[in-house]
Amino acid sequence: MNEAPMRVRELAAWGLDQDEYRPAVYRGDSDSAQAFVTRRAPFETRSAFVESGDCGLRERLREQESRADLRAEMAGLDWSLGVVDLRLLLAFQRRIVLDSEAQESPLPAANDWNRLMDLCFAKPEPVACVAVRSDASVLLSSTNPNLNFRITDDSSNPVAIHLGSPFFEVAQYRDRWFLRDGYHRAYRCLRAGIYHLPAVFVCARTIEELGAVPPWFFPEEALFSAAPPQVIDFLDDALVIEYHRSPLIKTLRITIEETYTVQGENR
């Protein structure tokens, strides 16, 4: 596992949460950030959907729409595909964690829709984690915070290891537009002056469908305030604090238990 320090950019203008992994000393001033954002003009909701013309994009989007893994990821949601303007998206995620030693691949040009499509509709990551087995349990560990279990429809393999969505996702919730998944990609593209990306659009009916469930993310009162956090704010040093910390290791435990019941009894 990677042990190099991670660089963290954290939106500070909306208050800091109780994060035990944030060092006491960091670069930036959270009080000044909060004062700065109160002077912003009231937020005006605008649709983040972009009319992109054709550019061969419609056919590529139709191809993506038929992907089995995309349909499985979006099961139960009201979704479609299109092009989004990153500058108009709100951020419910407080932090972006960047690998200080990672070699980033070059970004496509702003008008290279084929490569932008590959960036936003990536192939699923191969599962990479450390497994420790015993007679009664299995421990799975990874520095990837998206490591989780998914229930499947396959009776022979009812539980699968999953590393999160590979798709760039935005969501509309209560008439505001949010970045749902893809914060690292959005940060890199905004920094490079790339503002329009193909994306999955989700019409979220609940905060759970949006994905902004505490304690890791901003509360609803911040997201629906007069000056909510925006994705582009991650680029503004006046609104963030920055620090380094060691990588966090996420661990999942599978415990093996055997029980017997009489057939027909309630389980």
C-alpha cells in the first residue's frame, strides 16, 4: 500500500467538521475563509446542463447508455446522459485528497470529446486490496476509501467487493445541481480550464440518492444556504485549508457464522 503523505484540500469557508485526521497546523485561515464567503453575492441557481451540439457525442452517449455496469450502478435512480458545466455545480464533499507522488496522466483537450468520454465513463477499477484470512473471518484493507461490499443478484456469489462508481456523475436535488461522483476529475479539469464534461445526470428524490449523507459531507443547511460550497471553490486558496496526512486504510470485515433452524420457522 502507498505510504506517501496525501495532500488534502478542504473547503473551510463553511466550517470545519470534527475530523480526527486533520492536523492542528495547516496552511490557510478558516476564519478568513468564512468571512470571505459571507461577502459573496447570493447564489443564483442555473441549470448545469449544456447544449453541446453533436460532435459525434450523441452516438457515444448512446453507446455508454447501454453499458451493463452503468445500468447496474444507476439501478433504481432516475438518470440520463448529457454534458455538464463544472462551474455551475455545488459540492457536498468537504475534502479532496490528492496523492502527492502519483503520476497523473495528461488530460484531454477541451474539445477532444472522444478522450473526455473515456475520462468520464471509465472502465471499472480492478479490485486491489489486502486480504487477511482466519478460520472465522476475512479482513479486506485498502487505501481506496470507496472499498465496499455490494449485494448481487448472483446466488452463487451474493456479495461482491466494489471500489465505487467509475462514472462522472452529477445530480439535481431540490432545484440545485451537485457533483455526485468524480471530485478528483472535476478538480483537475477545472484547474486545466476544461469546463464541459460528459456525465451521468441523476434526478435525486432524497438526500440519500444525492449521496450527501453525513458525517463526511456538508449538512443540508450549508448546501441550501445563500452562499453554498461550489466545486470550483476547491481552486480558491482563500476558501480552503491545505495540509498533508498519512493515507487512511479502510478495512472491511467478513465474519463467518453458522446457525441452524428448523425448516419452516421464521429466520
